[in-house]
Amino acid sequence: MKRFWILPLLLLITAGCSTTKVEYIAHRGASHLAPENTVSSALLAWQLGADAVEIDVYLSADNRVVVFHDKDTKRISGVNLKIDQTDAKTLRTLDAGAWKDKKYTGEKIPFLEEIIETMPEGKRLFVEVKCGKEVVPYLEEIFNASGKRGQITIISFGFDVVTSAKERMPDIPCYWLHGTRRDEQKKFLPHDPEWIITAKENNFDGLNVHYAGVDEAFMKAVQESGQELYVWTVNDPEEAKRLIDLGVKGITTNRPNWLKHSL
């Protein structure tokens, strides 16, 4: 008996399955479980199968690139020091882990080099610049010394930062960050398509935006421009599925392993 039904059945099965490859990016490392922006958080993210890790960087007073989110250290360490006004040696004396769990007591604020060292082959690191463009030459120096320049991506809310990084390092993907605007009733608004035009004109690789403002029209405009769209920070499987169906390139999440398997 000839099994002519096999091909139609296979087509039916595959029709209901998405073949889109989406990157799951661990927000500040595996920050749901480990202290954000630490070596422990990055290592755990890789262990849990994240495709990439996102971290934040500042330039210290003595021009060291340190991994930290806030402008000051109060929330994380309990000691109130301005990152850009403090030398790296002093910053490294602070405890960046105990606030999350006692088992992380003694965790240091890392240098960017230490996070890059954790990165396995085939994985990516999204470096969000929280300071100004003055950090860009120091970033390039670190990237080159690491031997992992090809695994690194730069993101920033600062237009001048992304412009400077792309001009200096055209081979490194650079994405412009944006949040979602709200109306007077605090309702989320669709993203502004002018951002897409500006990014294209300045040779950015695309945008990295807050998920709530992404609709079908915005996604279509990004795709038609030849750029890529990443979104942050998504911890809801239903919202993640909506964005994947629209065609986003990657999703930043606090729970990469959980979100991936929830889908």
C-alpha cells in the first residue's frame, strides 16, 4: 500500500509549528535567581541555556568599565556612592550580592572583562551603555583584548552613544533603545515609526524597545527597513508568543529558561 498520506500529514504538522529562531536574552544575567549584573548571574544564565546575556556598564572615575545598572550603589550595596565619581578599587569593596541572597554575600561589582570571560562560544553579550559616549574607546579596547569581539552587541538609550559606537566599530551590531510612551490615561501607545527612519539613516542595526509599544504596523515597518527588532523586558509567555509571532529577533527576560520552556 502506497502511503500518499505521509506528506500531507507532515505538512499539517509543520504548519502549526514555528521555525523562527528567537534569541532569549538574560536581563542583567539570570536576575530572577541571582544578583543582577554579577559574574554569578551571568554564569547561571549560561547554565540555564540563555542565548545571550544583557548587562549594564558605566565608566568609573578612574576610567574602568564596571558592570552596574544604577547611577549610584545605594539600592544594591546600601552604601551611596556615585559610580562615575568613584574609583573602581573602592567600588569593588562593596557587596553586590547579599541583597539578593546570603549565599551571594561578597559578590563584587564586576569589570566588563570578567563578564566577557564567562561567555561560551556561540553565545552573545548585549552591553548596555548607561553613561555617555566617552566610554566607547574603552569598550573597543576591552573587546579587542577579549578575543570575543564578534560575540558582542552594543545597546543604549543614548543616541550619541549608539552613533559613536557604530562609527568607531562598524562591525559590531548596535541597537537604539526606547521605552513605551503613554497617553494621559497612562495607556501604552504604539511606538513611533520615526525611530525606525532615524536608525536606518544612521546605519544602526535596528531597535531594542519596550515590548508594550510593539504592534503589527511597527513590526512591519522595521522589517521593510531591513533592520532588526529586539524587545525588553518580557516575563509573560502569552506576551512573548505574541511578539514571536510578529517576528521579533530576540526577547530580553529575567527568566530565560523558564520563559523558553513555557512556550
